[in-house]
Amino acid sequence: MLYGLSIYRFADLVNRQAIGEVIALTFFPLVIVMMTRLKAGKHQYWYLLAVGMVAIGYSHMISVEMTGIFIVIYTLLNLKMLYKNGSFKYLIAAGGLSLGLLAQYFLAVGEQMATTTFQVSSQPLAFLSDRTLAFKEVVRNSLTNAVFHANTVNVGITILLGLGLACYLFWRSKNDRDLIAIALGLFIMVTPLMPWQLFDHTIINTIQFPWRFFAIITAIVSYLIAKDDLQLLNNKYYFYAIILMLGVGNVIYATNSIQNQSWRFRMNAQYNQPNPYYIGAGHEYLPAQTDYQKILKHKKQVIQYQPDKVKITNVRHTWGQYQFEFTTLKHQKAVVEVPFIYYKGYVANINHEKRLRPMQMNPQNGLTQITLKGKGKVTVFYQTTRLQKIGYLISVISFGGLMLIIYKEQYRHS
């Protein structure tokens, strides 16, 4: 209840409508619990750590990056213990299994990033250093369950008080000091006290907003409160107080959301008629040269070429494919631009030859183009790259390995 009804998750679901992140939030507790089990030397079901990471990865890649940071910090804080109880090898195995299961994503995206400069690198939607929140404001907004905005995002009063209680627990008990330290550290990292400017131009900047760590903080604090080392929940008044804060807090939050952000409402008809040209708010994974507004102005998507160099006839455009016939004039080379946004994998089949020619990117506008000479028929389409096939194969093999591991574990404990 603490986690599912948390204000940060509520904001993600209702205000931000960040569906990928909301799904990823489902599996944060699984990762946290499995890390605590490994620390305690409980190796049974170790593969669930990989399952959690893979589920997060296929839901929201930024979240798997943040979870990875959590795992690295937790491992460093407990390195000696993990070695001592034999859990380190299981942690490495879970990491390798996670990478294998995510290979079809990592290799595909990695290949594109290595061959093309995207706007996520050249024109980032946000810099981490610009999106920090003042410590005083976070506390104040959390105490009031403030409605989500870029400057008011918070963890809510229940999690904030739980974090304060966890800090008290840090001095009272030796249990879970690592988790408490991580939660408090991440809370501080959301503020300008963290020198995020050092990471603005690194891969860490793909997190975009430091306050995304509120998700991990919420999961950790919810776990600590539910574990109840101080035995507070044995007192029914504490229990009812938490339920009351959750219920009233969410009602107030929902009411304020309706009153203050009515512009977010959409009719069913609007949802049933989505904009076919909408590809995300930040356009992060368009090639750096792509002018999105210019593409919108030329929705007919016509092939571009120089008529004095080549003659193009019988143009046919079907889903994901262009076909046309060409004749270059005076046997000179001619460049023909096909209105597909360039990604590695676009190829051209000329005169039904077995060997496909890779398309190139127009350095001016980020569209695909090809240099032709002579006469013939061209079919342009996207073909899965060799590296993408390798990634898919690795993931399939890894999935088979996971099934075998689960079978062996179940057989061993049956």
C-alpha cells in the first residue's frame, strides 16, 4: 500500500502519464528484496534479481540505469559480506543473465548510437544540473503532497516522514543501514548539493531529471516501513495513522490535480484519433540533422532528386517501403533521397540483385539517400542488421538458460 499509493508513483501515473516508468516501478521492490537476500546469504531464487532487472529494462531503460546505480552502490557497501557468504558469484551471474536477456535491446541501440549522432546527444532535452530541486522546497512540497510540476515533484508526506524515521533507525539499529544511507544519499542527490554539472555531458545525463531517483527512494522507504524493525505497526494507532495519511493524501492530491491541471484532460475521441506524426516530446532519437518541423510541413514524403541528372518513374510507396525506376542521364552518377529518417539498417535492392546496398544518411537533413548510375528498379526498405540478429540470438539463448536455471532450482528444492 505504501508503495502502490505513493505520491511519486501517483504523479507518474496520473500527471506525467509516464507509462514506461510506471511499469518499471512495479519491479523496483523485487530488485531491492533480492539484494537484501543476497547480502544475508540467501541464494535461493537468485535469478529473480535478473528477472527484475530485465523487466525494468524492457519497461523503461532509464530506470534500469538508475537501478544499476543502486546495485553498484549497495554492492560496494556490502562487498565484504557478499564475498564472505558466497553471494558475490550469484550477483555476477544475475548481472550476466540480465545483460544476455537485454542483449537484443542493448546491441541494437548501441549500434545505432555508435553509427549516428542523435539529438539525445547533440541537443539534450534536459541537463541534470538544471533540473535539481532545492532541499527546502522538496521537504515543503512533500509535506503538502504538492501536485506534480517540474519544480514541485516530491515523495509525499508518508515517504518523507518514513525517511526521517529511517534516519532515526540508523542510530538505533545496525539493520539496513546501507539502504537508509542510499535513500538519504539519493534524496540529497536530487538537490544542488550534488555536482551534477560534472555529468551533464556524459551517458549519466540520459537520466535527464535527478528527481527520478524519488522512485528508488520511495521503494526503499516503503520496504523499511513495512519491515518495521521498531515494531511500530504492532500499535494499531500507528497503523491507522499511516492508512489515514495514504488515503487522505491521495484524495487531496487527486482533487488538486483535477482543479489545478484541468488542461491535462482529454476526451475519448481525442485518444481514439492520435496524431500519427507525434513521436515523443523530446524527439531525442532523431538524427541530429533532422528538422522535425520541416518534416511535418512535407507530409507527402516525396522522393527528392535532380531532374537534370536522373529520371525517376513509377514511384510506389507502401508501408515501410519505396519502389521506383530510374535512369541516370548521360550515364552520370545521381543522388536520390528517399523520405525515410535514417537509421542503420536501411538498404536498397537494385534490379533484384542478391547483394543489398546500404543506404546513406543525407548530412543536411538526416534522411536516407543513395547514389545511382545507369538504369534499373530500386526497392528501399529496412532490414534487421547482423548485430541486431546476434543480440536477438543471445537473448533467446539467455531465456533458454533462465528456464533451465528455474527448472533446476525448482527440482533441487522440491
